[in-house]
Amino acid sequence: MSEKNVAKYRVPAKIDLPDRQWPGRELTSSPQWCSVDLRDGNQALPNPLGPDAKLEYFKLLCDIGFKNIEVAFPSASQDDFAFTRQLIEEGHIPDDVFIMGLTQCRPHLIERTLEAFAGIKRGIVHAYAATSDLHMKQVFHLSRQQTIEMVVKAVGQIRDLAAAQPDSDIRFEFSPEEYTDSDFEFVLEVCEAVFETWGKATADKPLIFNLPATVERRPPNHYADMIELFCRRFSQRDKILVSLHSHNDQGMAVAATELSLLAGADRVEGTLFGHGERTGNVDLVTMAGNMISRGIDTHLDFSDLDRIANTVQRLTGMDIYYRQPYSGEYVFTAFSGSHQDAIRKGMAQRDTAAEKFGTSWKVPYLHIDPADLGRKYEGLIRINSQSGKGGVAWVLEQDHGLAVPKEMHPQLGATVQKYSDEAGKELNSAEVMDIFEREFINPTGPYKLLNYWPRPDEKNPTNIHGEAWLEVRGEKTTLTADGNGPIDAFVHCIRQVDTTNFRLHDYHEQAVGKGADARAIAYVPLEFDDGQIVFGVGSDTNIDQAAIRAIIAGLNQRAKR
């Protein structure tokens, strides 16, 4: 950007709060939560939700545990009015949930809003007015005094209309729009006038002041300073809730919200996955996930986050970014080989975390247990050209139950990485397994095992007579030899047709499956005279036969090198 363009902007003036307390505080409890998905989020969708989609979304929010849900701007459209009435008349609102309706400070809009609330059990009327000089001068052409008079008149009207519904618990919320771009002393004057006019706020039924960063113009610490200043200066702090409403224009809505909670705020407004105008509202999934990862009970249920994400994507038509914190496809995935290896080792030692670190969850590169969000471990590691040996072994273990011995990991990793390099793309679990079978279990080569019969000697059962039926370079042959066990006898058989000099190292065995479907897997390392070690893998219902097949696989691998 040119120097001329940069000169158009200025550093926001700092807040005069030299004895600020919030930097030394620690967040230890959850705020109250208010979802604005169905109003602020919905109005920013390319295709706003229809009635059926809205109702499904509302029920989803209730299932998650939201107790305050802004459902509409009832006076803005017949659709919003009708949806509010549907929730009330059809009994969709749980007894412990307050629905909230937004209105401007205009008499006819207020009247329509309270009409939409008729017969409600619990509701919040949310009125707002712009208090920034930018809006008052450039948009509405109002003086500060005119703004105060308009707000006071509106609050009085809402108070009186709410009082006309004595069987309903109707609360009030006021937002000085663009709080962070407003003169603080003026906002305080407006809010004191609102409180006095409402006249019935108590500690049990507090008035809500929503102090929004309507447009993110300041750094997060400035927002926190302004919240702490308001909490200190407001005359009846014990009878109000201070609510936050952060937008993400500079990408710092989560940080601004967290710091402002330290500064004394009680409540957070936002949306699932950050839907909203421009760059969106603060993401409540990220906010809640952060708190869960620090041991704070949010009273929100994101234990099946995939279902929630899929539902929201289907209803809104808006995809969730694949690296969106907690909910994105790749957020619990490691591509780097060193990351994969560290995750694999950390996951294997989870049981020791409490003793070593004082917490039951401490895994490299994973700050939260994916299972707490309903995510599966199978997707933790993906395979591409940057992946390492540990990652490939993890995929085979987690997805296919194969405990590949550590000594085999370098050869396994190099083989799979070669395929990924050639393909120029990520390999999925099925492709990794296909490579493993093709290269280690059934590699092409000069030898094909047709059958092998090991028979104990009648006089000395430890002596085995082996009979191997093979296809060698396309020709069938039968070989016989003796040995001190089935595998030793087979090695003597194969030496009759194989000129390489190889030795068997200690090999590994495992059982895969149970009952009639159980199979034995043998991982057999063959060492040749030139020092090269090649692993072959065999699978059979009989462990000796599995080892024989592994030897054939290893010899076929060697022949291709």
C-alpha cells in the first residue's frame, strides 16, 4: 500500500485507564451465552432461512443449551413476525429459554415487536440506537441530545407495552451501536438514562447493556479497556448485565471477547461458526471450545460437533472453512511427519499424562481431546508427500488394526511417500492400505506360493519335513527339505531355487479379528549379504503359513530392487 493510502488512517486513541485490572485476571467461569444466528447471522446469508429451516435451527440451538436466542427482527418483515408468533403459539420455546427480538427506537417498530411477543412466557426486547458521532452526523443527522431524547422515549414505550403483558416475563436489552467508535462519556450518559427510564431493573431481573464492537476498528485490548471502564463507572452495576457483541472485521473477535470477559463482562452474543455481516460475528464454537480446553464448563453441548456443523452447513448453504477452529475438516489432522510421529507417541501414552503433567489430557499438537467434540481419531493423520513413517503406521493401526513393528516404519513410510509424490496429492486411508497390500503383502515378483505342507517326523516331532509347491518365474515346481521347524524347513526349500543369501531376523506376529474371522499377520525381516533388510508381510489363518507368505513377499520385494 502506498504512503498516500496509509495516510488515510490513524491509530485509534488509547483508552485512559492507567490502573486497568483485566490483564492480571484469569477467566475461571463461563459467561452467559446468547445466540444471534437467527437474526444477525441469518440476515447476512446469501439465501436467508425459510420458516422450516429457521425452526430446525432454533431447535438445534436449544439442544446445544442456549438460554438466550435472538430469533428475529419482528418489525422488519412479515416472515420474522410470523416466525416469532409460530414459536410462541406452537409452544416451541423451552420454559428456561428467553427468545429475543430486535427493534430500532421507533414507535411503530416497537409496537409491532411487542405485538409479536403477545402471550410469550419469557422474552427480551432488544432496542438499539447508534451512539457514534459517525452515525449520528453522517447517517441520521441527529445531535447527541436528540439521540438521548429518542432513546428515552423508546425505552418508556417498551416499558409500558411490556407492563401491559403482566403474565409475561419480558426483559429489556439496549445496545449503543458502534460502542467502540463512540464517545465513552456520551454512551455512559445514554445508558444511565436508559436505566432510569426502564425503572424496574433488579439483581434478579437485570437490564442488559449490550456494548458492541459493531465494526472492529480497535485492537482487542482497547475493547477490554472500554468494558472495564463501563463496569467501573456505571452507577448500578449490580442490576445490569454487560453483554459483548464482537464482529470480526480485523480477525480478532475471539481475542476481543476473551479479554473483555476478563474486563468484567457477563454475557456473550455471537453465532455458530461466526456467521454474520462482513467477516462475521464472534464464533461461539471457538469461544466454547477454548473454554472447554481450559477446564471451564460452558453448559453448552458440542459433544457431537460434526452433526451440528453438518446441520448448519445444510441449512445455511455456507461451508465451514476446513481449518475453522474445532469444527474444520483438518483441525485435528497432521500432515507433517514429525507432527504425526509426536501425536502417535503422545496418544499411546495418554494414561501417563496425569502423573507427568497434572492433567489427564496432554498430547503433542492437540490442545483438546477430539473425542470431547465427537470427532474421531481415525482422521487425525492424513498422508501426503510431507508425511512421515509414524503417520503411515498410525493410519494402518487406527483404521485397519495393523500393528506394524517400529523397525518396519522407515521402509513403510518411504514406500507410501513415493506413491504420494508420484500422485501429487493426499492419500486416503483406503489408498494407504492398498499400497501396503500391494507392496508388502502381495508384491509381484518371481515367486508365487501355491501351497506348503509341513509334516512332523514320526520319530522326532521337532524335525519337520517341508513340501513347498511354488510357481517360480512362471513355472510350477515342488520342493522338499527338512528343518527344525515349519519355517526353517521352508527356508531350506526356497534356497534350492533362490540364489540370494538371506537370514531371518526376529519377526513379529499379531492376530487381527476375532473368532472364525481371525487372521494371523506376520512381519518378517529378511537380511541379505549386502546389509539390506527387507520386510515381508504375510496373512493367513495359520501363523506358520502367514510367516511363509511373508518370506515370499520379502523375496519378491528384493527381486524388484
